[in-house]
Amino acid sequence: MSALPPGSVIGVLGGGQLGRMLAEAAGRLGFDGHVFSDRADSPAGRVAAKEFVAPYDDAAAARAFAAGCDVVTFEFENVPAATAAAAAERAPVRPGPRALDVAQDRVREKEFARACGAETATFAPVGSKADIADGLGRVGAPAILKSRREGYDGKGQAKVETGADVHAAWRAIGETPAILEAFAAFAFEVSLVAARGFDGSLAFYDLVENDHAGGVLRETRAPARDLDSLTPPARAVMTTALEKLDYVGVLAIEFFVMPDGRLLVNEFAPRVHNSGHWTQDATACGQFEQHIRAVAGWPLGDPARTADAVMTNLFGDDVLDAPRLAADPANRVHVYGKRPLREGRKTGHVTRVG
Ligand code: AMP
């Protein structure tokens, strides 16, 4: 494929903040960003050249949307497989369906991580309440029960400390196919964001360190501590994953760093990632432009870190503080334009540079 010329249309499935920042990056390179959102007046739709509103499982609408695009990508991994397939009938979808397939199912994701040569927490697939007690014997206590599909940001998860918790945990996740994972007593959490271009070239951002609370990312620090020892094994897993998936675009991998320095893969995100937001302000080519370049068949940009950075998420009406935060020249303030500002939901972020 030759590189898409400016003026081409890049379609994004998903209307949230990631879609918004993708549409902005597309616009800067002269593309029209078209957004497919399940509700009108979405954060992405408001900055896109066109917003297309339909339910995410409306395959006919996805087909019609893709007919007006030169390439289609997505901002969330729970795009229904049938929707992605329908879009693919009209335009190339990048990254392709294999990446969605792996990332949508926590059991397949762990198996894929192992096939990439990575370690993961010990796990057991759960199909019924009885499997939980069984699995607890195999993975050991404490463990975390997570729904296999559709979970994000700590939703659809319950801790299982003893056999007495099994019933409540099964109820808490909605009595749905699940995975029981050993609780990883990690020293800290890191993630790696990287891109693979249409020509197979690779670009890696620095490994970063993440703090979560209640399963939700609060802060990312670039670079992570122990960069020299952690980078080679993390990049090895990333390279294998990108190549096995014949991936085009940005991929993120979250890892637990164990006290002895071993890395366990927690999760793959086949898209731009919250822990990569710092790259907008502390590299020459941030993750959103990088993803647009990759899916448009352009050469990848320079991912080298130009300064240390700390990215802090803003939740709910925290963003009303944006003018005060913007007074500090070290702060780069990003507000997502969410309406309404719901408590606990990500509504912006601030990156402190230098
Ligand atoms: P997830 O939704 O799987 O990305 O989990 C969100 C966060 O919950 C992770 O970033 C960890 O902080 C925590 N967590 C998830 N799984 C485990 C585990 N097996 N052991 C310890 N902490 C976990």
C-alpha cells in the first residue's frame, strides 16, 4: 500500500477521549477524521470532520460508515467482532481482527502472552461457580475473579480470599464466564506503548510506571525506574506480539514487576493507551499521531523521550480546575469535552514536563 495522501478519511470506531485525540492528530496531518459513536455529541464527534451515530453492534451502520473511509481504526477493544468484520468489507481495518480477538477475552489474552514467551499470573478459566472453588485450589489464595469479556478499569472483578467468598464473587461479576487469576504481589506496575508501521518498522516509547487505585489509572511516570533491566524483556514480548498479530498501529502492554524483577503480562490494549498520554507532550511524535501514521501507511515518527514527564488523570469535575492548572508553564492540560462531567469518569489529564 502507498501512504494515504492528505485529504483521505480516517474512520475511528468509538467516540470517547481516545477517539477525540486520534481525530485531532488525524486533522493535524491533513486527514478528515470520521467518528462512529453510539451517542450524539460525543467527545470525539465534536472535533471530528463527521460524526456517525449508531449502536456499536449495528453491523449495517458500520458497513455504511466504512464505505466513506479510506481506513478504519478503533479506540476501544470491545468493538463487536461482527462490527469490525462489516467495516472490513468496505475499508481496511487496522489493527486487524486478530488483535481484537486476543484482547477481548482474558483467557485468550493470557494464552497469547505465554505464546509470546511472557509470564503471566497463574490462572484458571471459570465457566461455573464450582470452577471457582476448584480454580482456587490451583492458583492459590488470594485470587481475583474477572469476567472474561467486557471488563475494563477494574469493572467486572472481585477478590477471592477463601472458599467463603466464592458465592459473592460469582454474583459480583454477574455470573458470567470468567478467569480466576492468582493475586500478583507486584513491586510496581509498568507499561510499554509501541507501534508497528505498515512496512513492519517498529517504534518503542520508554517504559513507564503506573499507579492505579480501584483498578483505574491515576498517574503515569516516564521513565519507569529500573529502565535498563526492564526494557529488554518488555520489548522482546512487544516485538513478538506485534509480529504474531501482523499488527499495524499502536499497541500497549501492561506488566506487573515482581519483587525479583520478573515481568508478568497483565493486559494487552490494541489501541492508544492512557499510560501513553505523556508522549503527546514529551516526545516528537506522540502516540496519537503515531497511530494515525501507522494506519495511514506513513513512516513512523520519533518516539524518543525529550523530557521526564508525569501524567495525572483528572476525574469528574476536576477539570473545572483546568484554568488554574494551566497557569503553571510546566503543565500541559488536556480536557476531553465530556458532557456531563460524571463523577469517577476520566474527564482530562495533565502532563507535567521536565
Ligand atoms: P485490569 O482491569 O486487569 O487491568 O486490572 C486493573 C488493575 O487491578 C491492575 O492494573 C492492577 O493494579 C490490579 N490487578 C489486576 N489483576 C491483578 C492481579 N492478578 N494481581 C494483582 N493486582 C491485579
